[in-house]
Amino acid sequence: MHREIGRLGLLQIDSVNVLVRAHYLPLFSRLGAYARDRLDAMAAARPMRFFEYWGHEASLLPIDHHPLLRWRMARARDGRDVWRRLEPFAGERRNEAEAVLARIAADGPLAASDLAETRAGSGMWAWSAGKHALEWLFWAGLVAATHRRGSFERVYDLPERVLPRAVLA
């Protein structure tokens, strides 16, 4: 599995679930039947060999690709090249993002559902302000994905607690 993802360069992570979540299918088509929980465990294993970030879309990428994407993180910190609804967290709503970041620093990993907030409405993309702040922090490289819960919800933590020191140097 490690070798195949490395050969592909990334594995796009997708919540689409008609047969199974879409990110399980490329490995099945190349390796045949495999225990999907092995992919989930591999994605969360320490020391990390892969990390989650915006490759093409949400992707599982080889850990040595992290430095190659820092330009995108830097642009996101300036509010550039991010989803329009995330742009304010680089500017006028930055204090909200910093409050979420401070909570992660103090309390450890959390997901959007751990924030005591109501969603902006119903539907998959009706995110709360806290979820928007977390996604901007993630895009900006100020937090990293530590794993995903069974509900496919991303859990965030500080990069220095998730990524290998050598990658952050």
C-alpha cells in the first residue's frame, strides 16, 4: 500500500460513498481486495509516512512532499488562493481563527464537532464559523490533520505534534 501511494504521488481523499468512499477504490483497482481499515490506520500511523493536505483536492501525500506545498500554505495565510468563505480568517476574522488555534494548543486535537457552535444551516457545506476557521488554519499549515474519525470528520492538531520534526525544519 505504501509503495502504491508513493508511486501514484497522492491518493485523493473523498467523502463520496456510493459503493465505498472513493479514496479506497484506486488501491483496490491496483492491489485487489485489501482491508480498508489498513489504509485508515496507515494514514494515522506514527511516525508519519503520509500527511493530509490539498494536493489536487483533499489528498493523502507522501510526507516528503510537505515542504513542496509550503508556498500554498503561505498564500493561504495571506488569504490568497483559498475558498472565498475562508478568506476573512486571514484578515478581519483572524482573531476567531487564532482563538481556535489557542484552544488546540491548550487542549490538544479537536474536530469541528468539538467546538460548541451551531452550523450555518443544513447540508454538507453548511459549516459553522469554527469549521471555517479550522479549514483556514489547515490550508494555511497552522494546524495539521492527525486522523479522521469514523464519520470521516477531520481531527486537527498543531503541526509540531503531528508531523515529523525533520519535515518541519
